[in-house]
Amino acid sequence: MASKRIEWLDIAKALSIILVVLGHAGHQYLDVYLGWFRIPLFFFLSGVLFKPVWIRDFFSWAAAKMRRLMVPYFAYGILIFAVFNLHNMDMIFEHIATLLYGGRVLQGPYGVFWFITVLLMTQLLLGLMSPLRRGVQVALILALFIIGHTPVLSSYDFFWNVDTVPVAVFYYSLGYYAKDFIVKYNNSFWLAVSSALIAAFFIVLDANGFMTHEMNLKMGRLNNVFMDIIIPLSFFMPVIYVSTVLTRYRIKEVFETVGRYSIVIMYLHLPVNIFFRTVLGYDVTVFEFTCFGVVIPVMLGMLMSRTGVTRRLLLGEKNRVPETAG
């Protein structure tokens, strides 16, 4: 069951990161509707792998999490700066200070770096909660989710986008709590279809002006607690079902590879396409943006996996290629 779960999980991560890249490609409508669920889905899928932490082990566990996520964070941040500012390296220390603060102040090729710090804080928060009784955990997470919808939070550029954590921990913990349910029903055609019909219903309502829904976790653009639960969740099971179906076909190997290097794609899909547009002067289309943003980072990720130094610095690993890169 574990190997099967990893297969569909890698494929689901592949599909979700492809949707992230596609959403950033500049298509007006795709960006809106993919924004409803792509980042919540990423947190949800990451939460499936979460394991409870004993209090006595928390600090060593937290240190390992920080090393795995923050070493690549700074490595990519410095490398990307060097590529785009080769003749202006005197600004490197100012840039490092900006990386240290992180969050919304990081824009352009660093526009998705906020996700890493939010993911780290979300993992640490649920790790702190994990020794508590399940009912207490759920109550705290729901309370945080409600607090995270406070409009005043989005008016500040918080350190590491910490204001997003109360919302992110809901989707992340849901992946953890629901993993047994997912393993049992990830092959349910009717559950996936029913969920997809609900998602389509909301899209039709929005497209015809009967509702207005926007979701941008980075910028704190949220709606209401109920809609921000039901709408993202309606997209999850269709993606998981498609991922499970793909495990039966040989093309799964392609998607599994993309899934393994999903974090590399997260870091590099914007810099790669900005490089094409600004340095090479090539105005990529939506399709090219998506292809370049997925294929080139995967190729670079495969090269990184060949040496211990790049595995440690850029993949967050010690001595082996990760089974999952998220």
C-alpha cells in the first residue's frame, strides 16, 4: 500500500505543479480558476506524508525540516540573483537580507519563495500540535483558519508570509487526517465525478457573474471560511483520481519524475521563463511557458541528483535521491 500511495502521490504532485506553472503562464482565466485550488492542493498533498512528532524529538525533527527546506531556499535565492545580476553583485548582501525577510517582498523570479517558508512553518506548527488529542488539534486548526481570514492581516507584508500559515495549516492537516480515506477511495470514479461536478458548478456560477471568487494565499486574498473550504476541496479528489488512474500506464514514469522534482520546478519555473523573456528576448507563449517551466527544471533536477553537494544544497537531501521531492 505504501509503494502504491507514493506512486499516486508523486503523480498528483506532478499534476499540481504543472497546474501551478500553467497558472503563472499569463492566461487570464486559467490563472483565476487554477488559483482556487492549486496551492491548497500542494499543501494538502504535502500533509499526506506528515507523521506525528514526540515532544522529546521535536527540536531535532524541526532542525532537520529547516535544513531540508531552508538550505535550498537560500541556495536557489543566491544562484538566481547571480544569474540575473552578474554585473551587479555588490547588491548580494541586500538581497540576502530580503531573502531572510521573505514573504510578499520577494517578487519576480523569487515570486514563489513564500511557499517554502509557509510550508516550513506549517509543518512545525502541526508538529507542535501533534502530541495533543485529535479533537483539540481540530479545534485549534479551525480557529486558526478563521483567524487567517481576518482582512487586516493581508494589509501587512509579514515576515515569511507568516499570516498565511493559519490558512495553510488547515489544508496541510486535512491531507494528514484524510490520508486513510484517500488511500481507500482514491480509485473511486463516482466520488471523483461528483466532486468534479461540484467544482464545475462553482466555475459556471463565477463565469456567469452569479458569484465572484478569488484565492491568492500569498497576497491574503481570501473569501469566506465556508467557500475557502468547499471550493478547493471539490478539486482535490478529481486530481487524486486521475493520478491513481495514471499509475496503471507507462506514462506514469514521466509524471513520477516530474513529481520527484516538484520543488525544483517550484523554484525555477519563473526564473527560467523570465530568462527567456528578458535575457534572450524571446516572448514565450502560454504553452511554451508551461513546457519550459517544467521540462528545464526537471532536467536540471536530474543533474543535481548526481552529486552529493548539489543534492544537499539544491534538493535538500544528504546522500540519496529523494523518493518524493515535496
